[in-house]
Amino acid sequence: MLELNDIETLAVDDDGVLVRVRAASVNASRRTLNGTAPYVQPMTGKPIHVTDGDFDKVVKENPYVVVDFWAEWCAPCRAIAPLVEELARKYEGTVTFAKLNSDENPKKVQEFMVMGIPTLLFFKGGKLVDQVIGAMPRGPFEERVKKHLA
């Protein structure tokens, strides 16, 4: 049986570093996904940074995750970064936005056969449901996000 003090989540601290947080009590952020295992939703209105090591945990523990595969040298990646941040604020509590640096995390790049960046992967209930390769304008990007909310 899962004890309350065993519930952990990932969060971003004030310096933008991904940290593990242990829940101390049941609150509004604890929910279930389709009657399955409970998850604790990140308490942030900005994208979280994921790595090869914590990618699966983030995707499985959150009902809807959009992962942005990017690199620092990539101009289109830098162009959509403000949009990803804006949508993370707008859909806080509904959609978890994550960023994975493709130069530093080759395992997930290979696993999902990411051939070009930016690549956006959409996960619902832990399963890949959509993919966008390349930068796209705000309207079509937000429509793609909303498409999977229903």
C-alpha cells in the first residue's frame, strides 16, 4: 500500500533546477487518472526540464504532457521557447510542458527517433498521441494542445 509520505513529484526551484519534492499531505494537487494510480501534479506555471533519467516518470505521473526536444544552438527552438512558456502558464494545472535538451539526453532522442528539432511530443495518459516537427505559429500550436484536452 502506498503511504502518504511516499508520494514524490518533480518541481522546478527558483533557479530553474529540477528537484524531487515529497508530498506531506493530500491536497487539491493530488488526483487520479482514469481511476488509476494517483499522481502529484507539478506546481509550476512554467516548463519543467527533464532528462533521460526522469522523462518516463514525468510522462507517467501527469495526465497530459507536451515535451519540447530542443538544443541551445537551434534558432527555431529559441523562437518557440517563449510560446512554450506562455502556454505552460495558460494551461497550468491542465497540461504539463517539459523541455528536453537533445544534446544532453541522447537516449530519449533515439528512443523517439527525433531527427530534427524542435520536435514536440504530446503524451496523454503516458502514451504518445501526437508529434510536431519544426517550429509552428502560436495558433496551430495551441489548437494542437487543445485537441488532446477533450
